[in-house]
Amino acid sequence: MKSQDLPDIARVLFVVAILCALTVGSLYVMRPFLPGLIWATTIVVATWPAMLAVERRLGNRRWLATLVMLLILLVVIVLPLYEAISTLAAHGSEIMDLIRKLPEYALPPPPGWIHDVPVVGSRVANEWQTLSDAGPGGLLAQLEPYVSIAAHWLIGHAASVGVFVMHMVVTVIITGVLYNQGESAAAYVTRFAARISPTQGPEAVKLAGASIRAVALGIVVTAVLQSALGGIGLAVAGVPGAGVLTALMLMLCLAQIGPGLPLIGGVVWLFMHDAHVAAILFAVWSVMVMMIDSVVRPVLIRRGVNLSMLLILSGVLGGMFAFGIVGLFIGPVILAVASALLSAWMKQVPSTPA
């Protein structure tokens, strides 16, 4: 092979270094807008079919359809989230005071049937008896460190109302731009993916969009539905602080913890104040609200993308711990695209040399 046919390694390295520097510099410059860009992309991808339907009903006037979708975005997403975060922030000191002034509670001895539970019965009974022997405050003394850590984390994240408002303003502006230029943005991303992988790139883009839409339908819609129904039950039952508990439920449902803690707390409060009929009815309502998660979410997710629930839920939980709330969408997209590319690569039969 002639020397002029050999690749110029120094030139290639310089080109790679320049491209990496430009990429890092661009990300650094765009860093203040990245959260808004990610949220706006997620919202536009998840609601694009609705955007097209609104545009058709308005005589294919894109600017008017964009305005309508932005108004719906403000009413359905921005205002509820703002109310939830601002409510938790406004009552942060009250929540901490309640945790510090937890009433002393003496756990009764374990019932006899606990010992008969296979495998774990004796251990549970011994731990229960230990807490019971500790007397008043024994159970709460064990739980207080964990409750305090969780409360500090929740209030610390909920207190940044100003940052949330700034991100929401940026998100709404970018969302309007993407709604107006949706086809151009999608074509640009598809061309970029095709340059990386001509065969799998466009399919990976479609799978990413389907994954975002599935998570938006399954996770967000279910969380809003559960917290709304749970909040209605709390208000009707007369539990104090129904607004704060509803906001807390929304955060817990988005974090895939579920609405159980606020609902169970409401049931316990009703029983402690001798409202036995209301407590029983609210307990039945709470069970129905908690069961919505296992019924509605799989159906909605399956409508969006044909992936295993284990993969999607792993992406949701792992993404949330890695990237925060926005990781609810980033995590499933990463796992879905990686799984699809890995499956396509494994199905390819390597060509045998002649």
C-alpha cells in the first residue's frame, strides 16, 4: 500500500478534537436552556397527534393551533404543577413542625396469627414485640430519621418555585417554536440519526418518540388521575390540609411511589377522630384510587409502544433517580432505544467469507 493511501491520523485526530470541543462548548452555552428544551421536546412529542387534530379542526392554521395547544398546556400541566410545588413550599414549615411534634404512640403487642405466617412470621413478631416493649414513641423513634430525611428532600426540591417558573417560561416558549416547526425539527433529527446509522437510525427516532408518548400517557395521566381522585376523596371526607396532601400525592405518583401514604394518613386521622363511617368509606375509596395505577397505566403504555412493562418501569425509576423528574421520560427512551438497537444487531446474520 502506498503512503499516500494511508489515512492522515493526525488530521483525523484534530477533526475529532475540534468536533468534541464544539459539542462541549455548545452544550455549555445551552446549559441554562437544556431543562426547558428537554421538557418542551417531551411535551411536543407526547402531544403531537393532538396538535395535528386541533390544526385540522381549525382549518390547517398552524399559528392558531399552536396558540390553542399552549393554552391547554398552561391549564393542564403548568398550573397544576405550579400549584402543587408552591403549596408544598408555602406549607414547608408546617410540615416540618408536624413531623417534629409527632404524637407519641405505643404499639400494641403483635397478634397471635403473626407467628403462624410462613418464613417471616417469627421475625416480624420479634421485631414487633421489640417496638411494643419500647413503649410510647418507640415506633416513631425508629421512623423519625427516615421521615425527616424524606421531608427535607421533598421540601428542598419543592421550595425552588422561582427556578420552576423560569424553567416553565422557557419551556412554553420552546414548545411554541417546536409546535410551529415540528415537521422540520423531526426531519432534522431523523437525518442526523440516518447519518449515524442509515438502517437503524430512523427507526430509533420513531421508537424514542413512541416511548415518550407511552410514558406521558401511562405515567403522567395516571398520576394526575390518581391525585385528583384522591384529593376529591380527602376534601369530601373532611380531612384537613386536603390541598397539601393532593399536591404531595401528585409528587409521589410522578415518582412512582403511589398515593398510598397520604390516603392512609387520611384514613388514620378519620379513625382517630371517631369518624368511623367516613373512615370506612374513605378507606374503600382509597383502595380504588390505589388500584387505578395497576389497571390504567399498563393499558395506556401499551397503546403507545410495544415494550415490556419491566423495561419501561425500570427506565422510569432509574431515570428519575439519575436525572430527576425529567428522567421519567429520559430513562425509558434510553432503555427502549438501546434494547431495540441491541435486538436488531443480534438478529443480523454476519456474512461469512467466501
